[in-house]
Amino acid sequence: MPARKDPDASANVPSFYGAELRYKRESAGLTLEQLAEGSFRGVPFLSQIEHGERRMPLDLARHVDGKLGTDGFFERRCEDARKARQSGHAEYFADVAEMEPYAETIEEWAPMLVPGLLQTPAYARALTRAAMPRALDSEVEEKVQARVARAQLFKGESPPAYWVVMDESLIRRPVVPAGGMVELLAHIANVVRTTRSILQIVPENAAAHPFMMGMAKVMTFVDAPPVVYTESLHSGQLIDFPALVKDYRRSYDLLRAVALSPEASLARIDAAAEDFRNGKHRD
């Protein structure tokens, strides 16, 4: 039997606290199964934390402190681990960026901006510069690269099943010059087709629907409960209260019912790209 490989506790903050969790657990004589008992998390999730691959969420930190008698140690330190993993993302988005690669499904409603997983560098740069007009070029590029790098999750061994519903205005609004819009729309269509994702467009003449008041991202996991992320201009909220998550998922189902079919939606993406290519788009 090969020797057990211990994680390098000096690699980063999550690795340090993961190694500490493992040490405390084994000192208490508990298996991963015993430590997970009574929490909302599974054994694979805890194992990834011990190896520094995932941040310990607050609810689990409180559970672990209670099980191991660590006097609030992990609850106090889980914030440090979160900050160590931001990597160019807004602080309020750091948790979401970390969760995305581990999701089983990601379902998004995008009423105002093309989702980050579908953005091109030019589109992301225009949005970032608009939000941070006084920022240094290096600061803008750090955020742009962090955003487009998130799409690497589609190249993983078991990428999330992705479903996105977008408002039609997003494929008509010229956020970047016409050539950049052609590139963006072609990129969206290519990602959807090559990853077997599902995209639906809510047409501009659609009737009232339950998500008229903001964006939402729903993520489900094999080893953890589902969560919902909502965002406004300078803040975001990660929701894990089961009843509220259920309400959001029901609303998302109703939203899909008012959207165009996936086939018609991709056709509308292609048509919008052709309009930009031929200079026929609306200003």
C-alpha cells in the first residue's frame, strides 16, 4: 500500500487550514464520515478541504468547531482562506468562483450582462473599464483574466451541466464595437454547441415573468446542498437557506417557460451576429 501523501500546509492559506483540520480530526479519533455526520456536506467535500482544494464554508466551520471542540478556530479562520482564493474577483464573488468548478449543474438568468462564463476578453474589458474608469490598466487586466479563466471549467473531466437564460437585449446592445460583438456572439454560440449546454433567449416582446427584477445563478452539487447567487452593482449574496433556494428554482423553471426554445435561441444569436457583421444592428 503506497504511503499516504500529506498536503503541503505551506502552499497557501486553504492548504494550511486543511492540514490543520486533518490534524485535529485525527487527534480526535474521528473518520471523515464521522466528522461529516450532522452537517450538510459530504465526505468528498471534506476531503477536498483537507487537501487545500476548497475553502471551508462558514456553516461547516461552525459544525467542525463543535465536533472537534476547537473553540471557534475554524469559524474565525475560514474568512482568511476565502480571501486567499479571490484571485482577481470581487470579494463578494470569491465564494462563487471557487464553487463553480465543483458544481454538478449551473443555471443562470442574465437580464443585463452576458454571464462571465460566456464573455470574451474584449467584452469583459469593456464592462470592467466602465465599472472602474479610474483603475490602472493592470488592475483591469487582472479582473478580465480572472473572469475569462472561469470558463476553463468546461474543459474539466466532469464539467457542470450549464443552462443559461438571457434577455434578448444582451445580444443587441453594442457594448463593444461591431466586430467585437460578432466575436462575442460567435463565442457564445460555440461554447453552447461544443459543451452541449443549453441557452434560451427571453424575447423583447415577452410578457411579465418572475425574474424581471434581477439576475440569479443556481448551482447544485453532488456533495453539498444547492445555492443561489444574486448580484447588484457593488454587492452579491450567496443564498443557501433551503426554502428560499427552492423558491428561486421554481421561479427559474417559470422563466424557462417564457423563453424561446434552445434551437430558436441559437438561431437568434446567429442572426444578431449577422446583423452586426452587416452593419444592420440597432444603436
